[in-house]
Amino acid sequence: MLIRILPLCLLLSACGTEPVRKTHTDAQSDASPAQSSVVSQAQAYYQKGNFRAALATLDSVSISTVDVKERSEYWNLKGLVELAGKHPDLAVQYFHHAIEENQTPEYRGYYQYNLATAFFNSSKNQESFDILSAIDLGSIDANQQRKVLALKEKASLAMTVAKKKGTVTTTINGSPDATRAGVGPVMITSPAIPYQGPTNRKKIGLLIPLTGKYEAFGKKVQHAVELAFQHSNDPQAKEYELVAEDGGETAATQMQALQKLVETDQVVAIIGPVISKGIQELATKSAFYQVPLISLAQVQGPLASHLFFCSVSTKDQVSQTVHYAMTNKGYTKFAVVAPSNKPGEEMAQTFKDEVISKNGEVVHLEYYDPNITDFRGAVDKVLSLSHPEKRVEEQKELAAKRKELNITRKTTRTAQYFNLPPIVDFDAVFIADEAKTAGQIIPTFTYRDAKNLKYIGITSWNSSQLVQRAQDQVDDAIFPVAFNTIEATNDTKAFYDLYTSTYNTTPGELDALAFDAASLILKGLKNAPSNRDELRVILENTSGVQGATGEFSIQDHRCSRKLALVKVVKGKFEMIKESPN
């Protein structure tokens, strides 16, 4: 593509709020005049054609330190740099970020055009055409309108030519983040010139939190991985060195750990991260390093060439559970309660989508602060108790009843004549949180007089804490399990016994998933890959891995497992025997 550098026009006097428009390529850059010094410096380098310095300047700071109002231009500029450097796949990811972070509606069309340009340069003509079709032409100037229409015509022509030749390019499905943003899933791939540093094929990295509030999770992963390498049937397993780096609890510290593992420790593959903070940046960096990254984070996204997910996907958990609940139990209406963080929101939305796809209905969807311990606010909203002023007629009926019975004081015995009853207009409640929290939420429903409700959970409900906290109120609840210790396979039983005897404590789901990740790496290394990227190709085609959760394979960069369904019966977990219809 022809690079055209035009003079930077700063409209600061008469139009203080007018966006700064700079045409660097056929893509368009927009920013607020009040920019951070880093963005301004990088922009100056870009204008001079010094793309390496521009990118280095942007990379010198963490995105968390950039003012929220300026982040969209930060990402937009990174996209322009990568586009100029002929890395359109990376540019797609950065323009995607720019759109997500954008807080100024009139800039959206320009960012969309940049994204469409990157798609077009990646030969993803359909995606380019779709983005261009979504642009509100009324929100951009006449010159930009002409560019949009011209590129749209080119994309359309390219699709026609490709169709005639039978070479239509498609993207890979499965990225929850990209799908929700409405731009279609795109795989992050390695740049034209990837990292060229040395590799030690006998070193495996662990990107785990060893300090901070997630330290306990990191130690669990470390113990399980060490167990896998120490007790593997592969005689070469003991020859590998495990190198653990502290990923901390922020995106920045996780990136620093990744960089050290690759550049200093020279590892051939990495197990981690455990938390999803900065996963997009880690995915992009792992593609640059060409190092396989086996993530244990709950959130599964984005889709990237060197990123694999060994956690249990939200789709796997939800699809089987919803099918059973609707087909076998006859539930059609659901309430959903979830924490307002990325894993909770993704799980809740996936559940809702699955229910709707089966002609069901989610009548309530309530989020709560993941840091609270009092869940009455969310529960009251689900039960229509949060706004009693809207239930005027029922209030009048209660007042009339009190008058009829001459009740003037609210006591335990007379509370029913003062309190509005809960409205249960659903068949079951889906709680998208771990057993400890669910065990607190369920009694809150009972406390609000919503008794004998049916509950649906997630794999982390496979814990004694659920029944300890919720007791008989959780009877008849259903949830999926990946680490099935109720009717364990030989592999699962062997892992359970080994872990228990070694660490004098019983393993949980995270321990099992970490053991699976190590088992996956060990199987890939049996093929003696000569470099990191060759190991990545091997992992993409790996099947029949014997892990702690049973046998699994890799499909679309995810560990594909068969989950079991469990129900709570008188305080005990029992396998659901009946097959979904």
C-alpha cells in the first residue's frame, strides 16, 4: 500500500474539541489535541517514518498508565505502526482495541476504517467489507466517505475474484472477545520477522503468580506441574528443567515474566498464565516469540497462533448443562447471577446465548461486585424486591390485611403482613461463581423467602464448600465437572492418589488442569521438535493425551474434554445417569 505522509493539522483555536485528523497511510488516525506525551512523541516518530522508534515509545509504558480518554489513540497508533510495517494481523488486534476503548462516538468511523484496511491487507476481504458496511457514513467527513466507498468496492471485487478462483479466505471460529465486539474472530499470528533469540529445548517455563493475592493458585499449579514431570512414564521427562517466573497480579508483571522466560531463560514452552489480565498482549507477544503458551486462565480468548487453553471453556460448561436442564428437567425460564468481572460476564452471557438458542428465556440477569460478601442487592433484584414502590397494589393489600387483623407492629410472627413476597418467575437460578460464593448466595434466596429453588452451577462447584455453606438448600442442584472424582477414570484416580500422598492434601480442579497442561507439553516434546514453532504445530495436532481429567485432545487451540454432570442429593454429589434426550 502506498504510504502518504501529510502535514499534521492541529485544530486548537476555533475548534478546540475537533478531532485531530492525520492521514498517515490509507488508514486514518484521530486523537484528542490533549494527548499524553508518550502518544505525542510516538506520533512524531511515525510522521517522520521512524516506525521502530514510534513502537518503542509506545511500548515503553504500560497501557494502564495511559489516560483512559487517550487509550483509543494509543492503540490506533500502534495499529498504524504495524500496518506500515506490513504486519496487518497485529494491526487488526490493535485497531480492535482502539474501537473497544473509544469514548468519542465521532471517532468510531475512522477507527473502523483502519480496521477494515488491516483486514483488507490480510486478504480477509469479507471481514473488511463487513466492517466498512457497518460504518455510519454520516459520522465521517466527505473525504473519508470516499475512501470508505472506494475500499468497499475493492473488497467486493476481491471477494468476487476469489470466489471465481475458489480461494475465499475465512477466519477461524472461537474467539469470544472478537465475536462480542461484532468484528468477527481473528487469529493473532506471528509477524513477518519474529523473535530470533536462542532456545533451550530442555527448559519449560511456568508463568504463575508467586506473590500477591493469587499466590496460592500459582503454588498449586507449580506443585501439579512438578508432579507430572517427576512421575511421567516418559524416561526423558526428568531431563527437563522447570523455570518458574512470578507473573504477579497485573498485566504488566505478567508481560515482564513472559519476556524473562523467553529472552533470559530461553524456554521452549510456557505453562501459564493462571489469571487472564493482559491475555491479549500476552497472546500477541507469544506469537512474536513463537513460544507455545498453555493458558490456565478462566477466560478463553483471544484466538492466537501460539496460545493454547487448558482450562475448561465456558461453552463446554454451559452447553451440556443447559441442554440437560431444558430437555430433561423441563426448565424454560432462568435467572442468572454473576460477578461483574470478565470471567463472570463471559459465563453469564454464554449461558444466556445458549438458553436463547434453545428457545428458552433468561428473565433476570444480575451482576454483583466480586469483592462483596452481602448479596442481598442482586438477589432482591432477581426476586423483584428491590423496588417495593413499584408494587403498589400489593402494598395496599398488605395494608388492608393489617387493618383487618388489627396488626400495628412488625414482629417475627407478623412480618408476612409487612413484607412483600418474592416473585419467582423462573424455573432455575444459574450462579456463575465458585462454590464458596454460591454457598453464600443460595441461603440469601432462602432468607428472602424464595425457598426450594433449583440451582445450576459451574465446574468449580465440585467442592465440599458448596454443601457446607448452602446445606440442604442446594439439594437437586446440577453442575458440570471436568475433574470427576466421583466415578474416576484410572488416570484421574492415579493422579488423585499421587497428589494426595505427595502433598498430604486433596487436589482440586486447578491442580488437575495444571497436570493436564504438563501432560500436553510432555506429549508434544516426545516428537523432539527442533524449535518453538515446530512444537506449536505438534501441539495443534495432538490427541489422546492422558491427563488428570481423563483423555483429552486439542481442538481449535483448546483442550477438548468430555464433561460429566453432577446433581446434589441430600448433601452428596451423585453422577447424573440419565442421558440427555
